[in-house]
Amino acid sequence: MMPYKPESVLIQKVWGGYRLRSFNKNFSGKIGESVEYNGEKDGIPLMVKLIDARDNLSIQVHPNNKSAMELGDGTSGKDELWVVLDCDEESEIFCGFSKYYEKEDIRDAAIDGSIISMLNRIKVKKGDCVFIPSGTVHALGKGVLVYELQQASTLTYRLYDWNRTEKGERRELNIDKAVHSIDNNIKLQKIINVYDILNMECRLTCLGEYEHFGAIFVALENEESIMQRCDETKIITVILGEGLLCYKDRKKLIRKGDTIVIPKDSNGIVSIISSDALKYIESRYININFEV
């Protein structure tokens, strides 16, 4: 099977914006998400998205596999990995609690809105990479645009939504399910910045190897290339520049905003050649039985 470009699915959100046009997406209205890849039909339980948060997202949590099953909401939880592609000067994310809180206190704070004061508020910059394990209370802050790699699940439980309305009504909260899903023992994950590492003349940066997925950041100068075996399915998303993807006797132009799936082929080799300072993120599925 040849490498192919899946069709992006653009989703309007009350907190969305217009910056995904700079990733060669054509649309009207406020778009919050571009679903670049949903691998469930391929038997690969991963999703890749581009997310434009022009306003704060809801304070939320995703369950792990166990909590999802306990709540009768399927069998898959939702770990996430963010790479900040753009942000305002004062942009921040909300990620985890600043100290340990009992779940009953978290429930009360979600109801009265004071949960904001319980959370870590972390200023971010372009290139920051953040892993969000399931069970972590979190939210993108306004002005942040990210690449997101996640388990292929839509389970999101809202704790607080800034008293926001949509079509004249308050958006639904899921406080009981959210509190059940919180792991309030999770420690704040280390944040790396891919551009800080690139300044050390590294062309490939490991963004992490986790239970369900792994990812690398690749930066190539003009005319530089990379060649690799197709020993597993890979999903690449171009975040800057353009280049050529070469597979067997075919060449395909890839540019900013493109997501390309490179299917597994034990005899296949793919090469990627930069023609304009090409930068992309390559992700792959890791079997759920992976052990650290």
C-alpha cells in the first residue's frame, strides 16, 4: 500500500479561531480542530489533530482505560501529547494540581469555579512539548495552537467551562465522571522544547515513548534528507516548510499542514527530502502491553 494523505475533518468550536488557515486549511467560521488522522479504521487506535485555542478550553480530564470501563463509556482512555506550534506572548496551559487535593474538595471547587486556583498555570512558548497522561486535569489556554497526538478516544469530562454558553445554553459539565477519573497523584510532566534541542544541532528529537504511542520531531535544512524502513505504520504531519516524500518510484510533494500515513511494508523504504526548511512530527502506535 502506498503512502497516502487522509482527508482532514474540520470541527467548529466555540473557542476556535482562524489560524489553521496558515496550515493550508480552507474554511469559514471558527475552527477549533482539524482531525488529521483517525486510525481506528486501520486498527491503529491513534488520532492526530491540529487544535487552535483562541479562547480557553474547558477544564477537563480524560479517563484511563480502567476508568472508562468502570463508567460504562467504552474500553479506551485518552493519553495526549501536545507540541505548541504557535502561541501568544502570555499564553499558558492548565496542567495538574499545584498540590494534593481530596476529590470531594475538587468536586466542590468545580461547582463554584474555584478549581482554577488549584491548578498549575504554565506559560508556554513555541516548540514546547507536553505529555498529558489520562487522569490529569488540564486545558489549553487562550492563544495556544498545538499539534496533538492521542489515543483514539473522544472521552472528555468537563469540570468547569468558564460559564460559557453555546447557542444560548451553558455547555454540559460531567463533574461526577470527571472526579471519578482524576488521578490526583500524577506528578507534573517534564516539558521539553524542540527548538532548544535543535539549537544543539540535533536533527531528530525524541518527543517521548509512552504506553500507547511514540513521536519524534524532525528538522531538515534545504536539500537534506532522511531515509528509513517502513517496518511499522508511521504518521507524519508537516508543521513548517515543504519537501518530497519518495517511496519506490513515486514522489509526493508535502507541505505545511499535510499529514501523510506511511503504511507498514517490511520490504519498503521511504525517503524524505527537504526543499524549504522542512519540519515535521512523526508518530507511531505502541502496543498497549508496552512496559516502561
